[in-house]
Amino acid sequence: MPTLKVVNITPVSLSGDRSQDGEPSLAVDPEHPDQMVATAFTPDPMGGDLAPVYVSTDGGNTWVLRSIVPGGTAGLGTGDISVSFASKGGTLYAGILNGQAAVEDILRMQILRSPGIASTAPMDILVSRDEEDQPWVVAGSMRVNGSTRDRVYVGNNDFGHGSRTATVDVSGNARTAPAPAGFTRAGIERRATTGQDGPPVRIALHPDGTVYAAFQSWQNRSGSNVTFDVVVTRDDNGGIGANPFQDLKDAQDSAIGQRVATQRFVKFGAFMGQERLGGDLSIAVDPTAPGSVYVAWCDRVGGLAGTDYTLHVRHSADHGQTWSGDVRTVTNAKNPALAVNSASLLGLAYQQFTQAQWVTALELTGDDWQTPAARHVLHQAPANVPPRQGLPYLGDYMRLLALDRDFYGVFAGNNTPDHANFPQGVTYQRNADFVSHQLLDLDNVTRVPPSIDPFFYRQTA
């Protein structure tokens, strides 16, 4: 019988935390699934210059903070951060926006490496480059000439590439090579844009080496009004050749990159439930079938006159060459996160603004919603609590992973300890009184106001 658990990952030592710890990411070691690392906008509790990650070695039941990320700041920790384990050997990779540079209004992307979950040393800086946004890391391992090599992909919005900003940094041997560890950057936008592409560049890696990248190609922009195409590119050789991400050409204009959807509208930076909108995107590939790939994004249906910010999911069964119509839509939703397990079951997680609440849900389908999906509400809480301290609020993204038949995910949300907010149940580490619905400080007496915490969940087959 499948089981689902939800855990507030803020440790008991941070019971007094009042910060807005949103925009979470997650990495699970494929060889040791009980070992995992999560991230959020969490500052070092001692005010140091290394930002922390959350570490669990017992399958997500308990978590501790470990400050190992360079470039932290006292108030924020680091900027954008995503993490991924290699599929062999346990090496952990991260892509960050350096928090110290952000204080100076510099977008400084850094690609980092740690030898494994047991390491307490600061992560090594492999790449450091300015004028970047939203690094997104995916790692895998391949056998090459009798040895195992880590292939690492970092999708990012690279303003150093002029108006065609969608970029993937790729290394074919990131584990052992010294900095820059073989990383080279590949621009994946081949059409003209209106000055840049959208912030998210997302990666899906199949075990056979097929790798997909999805991005939003901004075609028109007037102020905050943006019209974009959803584009998917592919590389059949792991993205390590001389001309990476050129194996998928559009059936209509023959340009590199197949357009999944065109002329989609978003009012970039508009608000819904205290959160900003405009950069939602996810992609996933079936680990049993490299040609079966899914994409999700959000846009405003009806264009400038529309009111509904809608999540869309589409499916390709032929390596991204042709795409279905929408197999799923969700009104007033954001932060789509896709993953496919070893039984070809598709997971979709998202956060929906409905009835003045943020509702975080996980849906599981084996037939693209032709029959009703299994839907699990992980969290539901008033969207006006706590008051926003800054942006992002919940975050511009969250993450869902699949290992074997299990799904692992993270989300951020209102941390009021109320069982009504967690239909699947929840475990808190930080001090909390679920009778009075009150967070408590380290002394287990002093009241602490609600804030935004990261939550982990696992759906076990």
C-alpha cells in the first residue's frame, strides 16, 4: 500500500526561526536514497559567510543544517540554489547565485562540488560567472572507457549571450577534473528574441545519455507584458559533442528546438497570493523510455485581458518532435514540478491559489489523466499568512524527483502547526504546539510568529 509522509525540515535548533525560507530544492543520492540534501533561502544561524544546506541520512525523517555553501550572507544565506547528486559515487553538485555578490546587485552564478554527504568542508567553486540567473543543476553518471564519469548540466539564463540567453553549462567529467571541471557553456536559443529568454532553463536526463532542455523563448515584450514560446531541445550524446543540443529541429521552421506551444502570454511580475508570477517551467523524461517526455508551464489564458494564470502539461512520445495538446490544466497554479518513476507513473506537483489559500498538491497518473489521477493535498493554508518579507515568497520553483518507484519532493509554505493544514499528516522537528496552533522557541515556551518553512515529502510505492 503506498504511503505518503510530509516533514517540516526546520531543525529543532532553529525553533526560533522567523525567516522566509522559500524556494526549495532537493537532491537524493540514487545509490543511497536515505541520504538527501535540501536547500532554501535559509541564512546561516551563526551569521557566517557560508550558507547552509539541510542534510538527512534517514530517508527524510530528520534533518540538520550544515553550512558548506560559499557566498552566504547573514540575512539571506545565498541566492538561487539548486542541488543534484551524481547517480554513482555520491558527489554532490550545486548551482547558486552568490549571496554576497547579490548584495552588490551582481548576479554571480557559481557551480559547486562536494565529495559527498559526509563532507563538512566548504564546497569547491568550479565555475564563477557574472550576469547569470536561476541556475538549475541535474547530474548523472556514465561509463566511459571503463571508468565512471559524472555528467553535470546547469541550465541558466546567461545575459553574457546577448539577447539569446537560454544556456546550459555542461561537463562530461565533473567529478575529478580540477576547476573549471570541464564545464563549457552552450547557448540553446537559436531564434531571435525580444532581448532575452525567460529565467527558467530546465533539464531532463535519461540514463542512456539522452538529455533534454526546455526554456521560454521571449518573442515579444512591452514592459511587463511578455509573449513567449515554450521550446524543447535535445542532445542524443549527453550534450558533450562539438555542437550540443542540436538533435531536435522544429517541424515547421526547421530551426533547432521544437516549439511545444507558441504565443503564450504572461504579465511578468504580476502577483497572486503575495507571490510573483511569470517563470514557471518543468520537464521530465520517462526513465524506461527516452522518447517519452513531459513539459509543464504556466501562462495567462486570454492574454492581456485574461485573469486566470493556468498550468499546462503536454506529452511527447517521439523524443520531443511532436506534442499532445494539454493533458492537464490547473487554474491559478504555479511552480509545476514533474517526475516519472520506473513504472512510467507521472508525478505532477504544483501550488494553487484557491479560496484565499495556497494549496500544494501531488498528482500521480499512469495514463495522462485519461482516468482520474491520484491527487494528494500536501498542504493548505491562508495565503496572507505570514505577511511577505520580500520576493520570492514561496519561491519561483520547487522540485520533484523519482527514484525507482518512489517520489521525493520539497515545497515551501506557511508553517502554522495546524493539522487541518496537512491532510496527509505532518511531522515537525521545530518546537510546535498543534493544540494551540503555535510555534515555540527553543525554550518551548516563548511564542514564535508564523513564517515560511521548507517541507519534504515522500510518496513510497
